[in-house]
Amino acid sequence: MAGAPQIGQLKSEISSAEKQKGAVSNQRSELQKGISQMQDAISSIGSNITRLRSQLSGQIPPEARKQITDQLSKLNNQRKTLQLRLAKAREQLGQTSEAIKGISAGIAARKSALTRLTGQLTRMPMYNREMGTKKG
């Protein structure tokens, strides 16, 4: 039976691909959590910058105003860095989603081949019997 090794190989490939899909799905979930946290941090930083700038309009000594302005600039730079990281994380999330689609398609193709091969092997004994009666 030449099909038996192919069936074993297909089952092994399906199992491996399903494990890979699970790992990639976990990675996608972690990316989604990270993106959410980054979005929250960006929003918080932006709110703090706006609040502090409005407070600067009061009577603050020039030296203190400069220190606060410098801190605000640093916060703004951190916000921009987070926004860049967020964009990269979103890109990775897209790539991860595409990888999951590809893995899923591979699993479906292997399952289809396995079903087809199993069906062929199931029909082999009937075919052999029919051929035997035709020869005799």
C-alpha cells in the first residue's frame, strides 16, 4: 500500500501546521494587547501634554516654564516614538494575520488530499476484487 506512508505524512504535516497556526495566533493576540497598551499610552501622554500646556499659560517663573517646556518636548518625543512602534506593531499584526490565512489554507489543502487519498485506499479492495472477477 503506497498510500499509507502518504497518509501518515499528511497527518503529520496537518498536526505540525495546526501547532504552527496556534503559535502564530498567540503571537497575534500578544500583538493586539501591545497595540492596545500603546494606544492607551499615546492617548495618556497627549492628554497630559495638553493639560500641562494649558497650565503653563498662568503665572510661572521663566526658569520653571523652560523646564516644564523641555519636559513636554521629551514627552512629545516619547509619544512620537510610541506612535512609530504602534505602526510597526500594526504592520506585524497584518503579517501575522496573513500567515494564519496561509497556514489555514495549507491545512485545508492537506486535509483535502488526505480525504481524497483515504477514499482511494478505501476503494482499492473493491477495485481489486472487480478486476479479479473480470480476469477469471
